Amino acid sequence: MDKDYFTILILGQKTSKTRHLRIHKRIFKIGLYLLAFCLLVTISFFCDYIQVKKKGVELTQLRHESEEQRSKIHFFSSKIEDLEKQLSTFEEFDKKIRMIANLEKGQETISLAGMGGPSPFEVREKLRVEKDETGLVQQMRNDIECLKSEAVSREESLSELEKLLQTKTEILAHTPSIWPVQGWVTSGFGFRTNPFTGLTQMHEGLDISNRLGTPVIAPADGIVSATGKDISFGNGVAVSHGFGIVTHFNHLNKILVSAGQRVKRGDKIGEVGNTGKSTGPHLHYEVRVNGIPVNPLRYILN
């Protein structure tokens, strides 16, 4: 009978009795099996936990990388927008120079905004709102190709313009292309209500306000064709730039040039004043082409 049992001796202190613990072999084996099973389950659970923990770290890393990629995509999208704006500015500058130098193209080039439908910026913004990163990347690729094409077109146009301008140096030197005085435009070119009569009439120049005595400069090379005083316009100077272009400067406080004097672009010709019919210190500036007043803003580049 004892062969079917394991006897375990439990030894205590000197005064304690020795105890015997009898365990049936079958129960002992079942216990071992259960212990082995629990050990396997524990090891399996621990391995699964390690795998889950590892995947959690990888997922966190992937999310971080995804956020970085999303930020980079949005960053490059904003850079594309900046490039589009710069190219648009170059295009406007190209057109303005050609107009001033009378070098307009017979056929206008196609601009970034010259096509129907939503603009590239609007498409990208819609994709950003919808969080369609794949579509946004594809749109950015298309926009970059358009920018490459536009950049090549701008480069060709500006290279052509450079060659043409080399033959137009004299015309450009005599074209009024800078502000005659720094200040605030208080009245633009076009129809307005006359501050003295209350009637609507054509204002043939720009009114630029600044402090009394602010220097007024010649916007281009030319010859002073006239100086004098008028009841309405006060002290005035007229400069003939050739090629049918004449500029007028009125309400001056002081006239610093005389008729027949040659002036260069940037030379002082007078000071801002309040002479004639004027509501405050300012310069009335006109540009006339073949005797016809035109908007001076068409010529100002700076």
C-alpha cells in the first residue's frame, strides 16, 4: 500500500515532533501536471504580454511617424502655396514692366489662376479638412509639376524681357516709376467729390499726404518744363521726361528747381506744402501721356 504513496518528512525544532505527510502518487502526478500546465500558461501569457507590449511600442512609434509625416506634408503644402504666390507676383511684375516699357506680348501667358474651377490652394485646403493625406500628396505632386512648368515659363519670359530692356534703357530711365514722395494716398485717381464744391469730378492724379517740408523727388530723368504758382494748385513743377510723358507736382511748399533744368531720378525738386486750394499738407501728383492724364499707380514699381 505504501508503494502508492509518497511520504514527506517535516522536521521541526528539537522540541517539535517529526511529522509525516503522505501524498498519493496519483494526486502527486496530477499536481505536477497542474503545476506544469500553470507554468506553461504563465510563460505563454508572459510571451503574449511581451508581444503586445512590443506592438504597442511599435504602434506608438508608427503614430508618431505618421504625425511627423502629416506635419511635413502640410509644411510642404504651405511652401507650395508660398511658391505659387511668388510666381504670381513675378507674373504681375513681368506684366507691369512690359506695360511701362511698351513691351506687351501679343499673347498672354497662362497663369496659375487662369483656369476654371477651384484653385490648387482650395483643392489642397479641402483635402486637408477631409484628412485625405493620399489625395493631398497626389495633388501636391500635380501642383509641383504645374509650378515647374510655370517657373520655366517665367524664366523664359524674364530672359526675353531682360534682352528687350537692354534696348530700352533710355526709355526706362525717363519713365516715372518710383514714388515722388513717401506718405499716405488720401485721394486716388478717378472720379470723386470735390471737397470745396461738393460736386463729383475727375481727380486726375494722386494726393499723397505727409508733413510740411517733406522732400519731393523726380520719379525719372527729365527736364523741368515749367514752374510757377496757380490759384487752385499752388506752387507747381512740371517735368518733361520725353516720349510724350510729363509729370506734375502741385501744392508745393518750396520749389527747388527752375525751368530748363535737367533732373535725374531721385533728385529733389520741391517740398510737400499746403499752397493753393488744399485741405492740408500733401502733394498732388499727375502723370500725363501725350497730354492725357493716366493713373500714376500704373507706373510705380517701388
